[in-house]
Amino acid sequence: MAVDKSPLYRRRLGARAASMPPAELLPVGKAELMRGFDDWATDRDIHLDEIHRFIADPGNSLRRCGHWAALLIAA
């Protein structure tokens, strides 16, 4: 479960997460997730500042960022 590896979800849900029906889970907005990205990600080795540095270099467009692939998609 996300609460096992995500401090953000652990704070939001705590011990009751395992017993909560999915319909009772409150939605999390993109703004909150991005503000707390490092605590949201369930992989404790990925950090938003590293992703920003990686995608800032156009030469990295086809390279992996650690064991992740990161791309910048313009809206």
C-alpha cells in the first residue's frame, strides 16, 4: 500500500488506510501532490529537484534518470 512507502499518504491516512473502503478515500489534488512530491513518491530514491535538473538538459531527452525515465511534456 502507498502508506507503507509514502510519508504523504501515511500522514493523510495513517493506520486506518488498510480498513478504509476506496469510496471513503479523499481525493488528493495535483497541487498538493507536487508541493509534497518527495513525500508523495513511493520510491524514496526519486526527488523532484533531481528530476528538474535532469529534464533541464536537452541532451538527456532519451536517457534514463537513474532507474526512471523522465520526460517534460509541455501543456
